[in-house]
Amino acid sequence: MEVIIKENYEEMSRCAAEIIAAHIKKNPRLVLGLATGATPVGTYKELIRMHREGLDFSQVVTFNLDEYLGVGMDLGKPYHLDQSYARFMHEELFAHINLKPENIHLPDGLAPDPEEFCRRYEEAIKNAGGIDLQVLGIGRDGHWAFNEPGSSLASRTRIQALTKETLDDNYESFYRQAGIAREEMPHFAITMGIGTILEARHILMLASGKKKAQVVAKALEGPVTSQITASAIQLYSGKATVILDKEAASELKNIEYYRHVEKLKAEMEAGR
């Protein structure tokens, strides 16, 4: 696991975007897993800028992590009433790059048979050859996607009930500003499972801000536990890159080691 510590959110976002862009340039048919929420927005802005400068997404295939159950994007609906993650991705990334619509895969919160949809989503990932690079954030309670505390570390794409903490966070981020009542927000979601995520060939986890520092330390350096599903990164056998800003890294016990390794790597690359 490589831990990269940047000075601030902007540097973290730029570093993440550079890693994603390098993957796309190496493999134009990259299968890219995407996350929603505030953390990756800066990374998406950087990718949009890179696209305007020539980065080509035309052959990239994407799979998103999650969506609220009972919610879906309706382009005819006023923006403030559509709090779907599909709408979020459209506004923050898809509308600004040259991804082909048929290459975009999103959990369908309006699927008539959600359990069957989950099965087919897993099948679609398999048929695409698996996810090459999976972008992840981390929730305040240590969750990846909507894999709430107590989720099996072998779980697959499924329906998940949301915890009060997640509901509170998402209400503040997505619903309060839209004037939607707290009781009207969805209490269930479709989410990729931890087992699904761990099958990606490369994991790219991002975290920023002091409020994430404690849970980042628990996920990276604490015991592996289903109570902090992001701690599954310690079991991951592929390449894992964790990019943190200085505040999110502030409670890591091994922070000096991570900085030392980063320095050695930079010196090696400079000497090539």
C-alpha cells in the first residue's frame, strides 16, 4: 500500500487525476470505477481540464459504486429535486468529457427488480473484464461506497440499509440545500460490495480534511474489521494507492515512514 501525503485538497486532487490519466494513456480501454461525494469532485475537475487539453475518454468504460434506492436521474426534473448520484456524475464529470453513453454503467435506483439488477451489475463488471482502477473515498464511519459498518468484507453488489450517520451526512450534503425534508430522503441504497471492490486491479483511495483523520488512521493502521469496511484495504492483494491531504493524514502513527518512502521513491524516479 502506497500512502501519498499532499499539502492540501487541491494537490491531492491533482495527484489523483494524474494517476487516472496515466492509466488511461497506458490503456485507452481502461475499466474505471468511480465514486461520488465531495472528495472526488476536485479530481473530476482536473480530469475535465486534462480532457480539454487532449485526454481521450472515448474508449474508457466506467462503473459507479452506488445509488440511492428509489432514485434515478431525470433530466426533465428540476435540478434541485433530483439528488441522484447519476445526476451528480452527469453534472460533475460525464457532461464535460467524451465518454460514450453506452460505456457508462450506473446502479439503477429505479430498477423494478433491484436484486436482479444487482446480479446483472456484477455480471456486467465481469463481462467488461473486471475493474482496472477503482476510485474510492471513505465515509466518516469508515465505509467504502454504501458498505455500512457490519457489512461482510466478502460482500457483493446488493441492497444496503443506511446508518443514521450516513443519512445525516448525506442530508447535509445533498438534501437540505434542495429544501427536501429529512424524512423524504432514501434510507436504502444499491452498492458495490467490499468483495467486488477488492477484485479491482488497482485501488485509489482519497481522503481530505481533519474530520476524516481519525477514521483514515483506523482504516490504514487499525485492525481489519467489518465495523470499518475501508480497513479491508489491508487485505488487498493488488496495488493500492492512498492519497491524503495533510489534515486527513494528521493522526497516522506511521506518517514519518510514509513520507520517507515517498521521498525515496521520488529520488529513485529522479535518478532514472
